[in-house]
Amino acid sequence: MPQTLLIVEESLRDLKAHWFAYIKTITQAAQLQGDQVDVACHCKAVPEIRHQFNSFPVFRYARYLDNATKSSATSSILKKWGDRYYGFILHSWRCIQALWPLLAQQPRYDQALAPTVLVHHLLAWWAIMSLHPHRPRRLTLFFVTNPGIWNATEQQGILPASLNTKLQGWLLRRFKRLVAQNKVRLAVETQGAQKEFEALSQLPVVLMTHPVPALPINAAANHLQAPLTFACYGFARYEKGSDILKAAIERLLEKHPSFTGQFRIQWLESFALPDGMRCSPESLQRYPQVNVIDYPLDSESYQKQLQSVDCMILPYRNSSYYARVSRIAIESAYLGIPMIYTRGGWLEDTVSAFGAGIAIPDESPDQSPDQSPDQSPDDWVDKLVQAIEKMAVEYPHYRHQALKNMDRAKHYFSADYFYQQMFN
């Protein structure tokens, strides 16, 4: 019997970020099963979104989008404090105002999925699932932002003893009865986040996959023939270790001017370092081995680029990514592309289970937060240089291991498997 699913994403307004591609992947899997999918989105959703989905543009406010546009210069300390600690009540009320009439006008949904849940949404969902006569039969609350922080000295995540964390834990525990009745499911994408949310909520938290669309594989590509292409896609940012990658490439090419490998680095704009300086890719452009992509790639162009990548470099800082998913890492595992990645977090868990590659240590725990890339610990930059050198020499071994794990990755990160988890 066909099922009905409502996906609720207030931040689905344009084609930026991951929301459009993520929801499209899930929707297509549902439609292949003969199920109906509706999408509640932002009231200013672009025509492509309204055309792609059976959409209900009901949200005037979106926490992620609104946070990005707020001016810190015009916000008083008192207003910021209030917005952080009682703003969740206002935002939940706004969510209720948007969703309550929508649910009342529709037949009762079998499933609802909220793919980007924040503390500001919890009161609204508790009220809807407790009181609304047309509440979905089952709700999955998906958390992509974990509550912990990375302890570099102990190399693990910890829950901070902050008022915000305590508030989130208290709100999550309001769902105890609904979780026990299997009406609400708390879900995350990483083992680190699962551990933290279970400790915070004292409730079971389900580990679910991050679905990606089926990716074309270029069977004609000869990845074992030099020169190798090393790549790093996505927005260049401090938390992604882009400054360290830049320093490592420069050090490698100064050390080996005739290095035959090619580097394909996407870097749209400079970003701020902790000391306030800007980090940009200009100095990389003097090397003939480096191609800086300074423009966005559409889906077709990006997938075409992936076909010729031999190794993906992901030196992400665990302080930001130890419990966060990297879609690029998933796509690399899916395509049998070996990776150079940071040890100690989700990346290591994922590459160990579904891919292959070389791990490098995380940022030195005694590094001062105001250091610039030129002051970055030599051992970290050198470890990345050594990993690139090793990959260049031993590439056939890592490619073979990645291909062995490729089928497992394709299954686990498929939209079909995610959809099975949704309705199981």
C-alpha cells in the first residue's frame, strides 16, 4: 500500500547548500516505491524547488538562513543572549503557525521527516505530535549538528556544561513518551553524534545513513596511469583545513618541482583565519600542477570532474568535523576513490568501513588558535605532504582497496537504503 511522507525543511529556499539535492534524492527513492512525498519549505522558495517537489511554501522564518543574515553590529549583547536562550520559544511558535494549518488541511501522513532539527524546533514538534489531531503517524527528527565540542588534548568529543546544552537535553527528554510509543524517532548520521545525543537526552537515538544519488562511474578511466589527479571540492574553509592543504601543496611542489601529480582545488573566495587574516589561493596559481576552480560547479559538471579524480584530500579539522558528515567523502567511497583524511572522527570511521586511504593526524592540540597558516605546526603540514607522496607511490594498493569496498558504500549510502530505514 502506498505510503505518504511529509518532508519539513524551513531552509529550503534556493539551490544553495545541501537541502535541495538531499531532499531530491529522498523524494526520487520514494517515488520509485510508488509513495507520495510532500515538501514543506520556505515561502520564498525558487521556481525550481516548486517545480521539482509537491511543495507547500509555508515558512516565513528559517533559523539557519536568518542566523546567516543577522548583523552582529546592530545586535546588542542582551538581544543576542535573549535570542539564544528564549528565542527557541518564539521560533517554535512560528513553526506551529506554519505547520498546524497545513497538517489540518491534509490527510494524516504516514511519516514526517525533519532533516535539519535545531533546539529551536523541539517545542513545536512536541506540541504537534502531542496535540494535533492530524499529526503524522511517525516523525523522524534528524539532527545534523551535534551538541558536543572536540577536546583536542583527549582526542574525543565532550558535552559542554552550558545552559544551551542543558536546555536542549531538557527539551529532548520531553519526547520520552512519544519515543517509547514509536511515534517519534531521534536520528543522526554519525556515531559521534549518536553517542552525544543519547548521553544528552537519555533516549535511544537511531543511526541512519546520508543518502547520495546514484553516481555514474567512468569504466574507461585508467586511474592507475600517471599522472594522478588529487582533488578537494566544496567551499574552502578554515574548518576544512584548506589553509593546511594550501601550505602542504606549496611545500610539496617546492620540494619536488617536477612532481607529476596534478591538484584540482575548488576555492571560490578567501576565508578568515582565527587571527583575522584572510586565506586565499593566489599563491597556488604559480604552480603549473595546480588548477584552482574559483566558480561553483553544477551537478553535471561536478559529477564529470569526479570521474577523473584519483585521490580526494580531506584534511578537515576535528574541532568542526569529528561528528559531521562529508558528502564528498561519501561520494569518493561510492566511486572507489582513495582518500587522504583526518584521523579520529567520522572521516576515519567512514573510510575504514567503506573506503580506503591514508590517515593523517589532527591539528596539534597545543596549537595556538591565533596562529596563521605559516605558523601551522610543521608536523601536521609535513604529515600531509608525506601522505601525498605515499599515495603517489603506492596508489594501486589504495585504489584496489577502495574498489573492494565500493559495493558496500554504494549500498549503505543509497537512497533506497535510507528509505528502508525511514519505514522500518
